[in-house]
Amino acid sequence: MGKQNHISVRGIQKAHYRSRGIGIIEVLVALIVVSFGVLGMAGLQLTGMKHSTNSFNRSKALMLTENMATRMRINRTGVLAQAYTGFDSSANANFCAVKPVPYCQASKGVAAESCTVDELASFDMYSVACGDWGTGAANAGVQGMLPPGAKLEIDCNDVPCVDTSTYTVSVSWPEGKTASSEEAPETRRVQMRLRP
């Protein structure tokens, strides 16, 4: 009888050790499943953030395009004189580094200077492409609000350009490239056609 008790106790101990091993395996499998779930959620969150950033950039580009179109409608005489035709903010790398003279807008403690129609057109293109001249440099605008490489373009849709011509104002920017990504960025564009 004592021998049978000894065997059953040994059997219980073996069963106990086996169930203990199975518990560890179950915990590891559960940990792996949870890890995949967390990674999937992180991927979804990154994708959502990317699309949110893309939408935000598009909204800013649309606002800047409408700003340029409004300025052109206000300075219709400058449009008729073709002062806006063929503008490309990326053509001159130092375009935003030089404050336009005269500066046609009032700023802190400084009154707006008197501008001709052509000077107002140059100021308008500078303001939308570069933003306002702040403390020693331009800020905001196409180059400050959108990713590096963004540009503002204004083209007359007729050759030669006449008084009844329409214009295309476009803001484009690179999107999709990250510092660790080897893929080329896609160029996004917002365009507006208008007859000032």
C-alpha cells in the first residue's frame, strides 16, 4: 500500500510539472499574439497620421492658392500688365532671403510704403511664396508652411497672353518621403484657374 501511494504522488508531481510547462507555452503564445496586435495598431496609427498630414498640407496649399488668386483679382491692372505671368518661386533659391523694396504692407510700427502696380505684383508673389517679413527673415508662405521643395507657380493659359486670358495658380509640394525612406516623394499639387 505504501508503494502505491508513492507511485501516485510521483504521477501527480509529473503531471504538475507538465501542466506548469504548458502554462508557460500558453503565456508565450498569448504574448506573441498580443505583440502582433499592438504592432498592427501602431501601423494603423502611423498610416492615419500620414493621411492626416497629407490632408493638412492640402488644406494649407488650397488656402495659399486662394490667397494668390484674391491678390491677383485686387490688382487686376497688374494682371493686365502681365506682372504675374510666368512666376515660379523655385526659380531663384534666394528669392525669400531678400525683403522686397518697397514693402507694400504695414508691419509693427512701420507704415506701408507706396507701391506701383508692378511693385504690388512682386510684393504679392513674395508674400504668398515666402510669407511676411518678420524679425529679419520671411516666415510662413508656401516655403514655410509646406514641406521643403514646395513652390508657387503662376502661368497665363494663352500664348500670347491677352486681357481676356485665364491664369493658372498652382502650389505643389513633395509628399511621402521620410528620412529613413528610400522611395522618391510624390509631388502633390493644388491648382486654381481664374480670370481676374
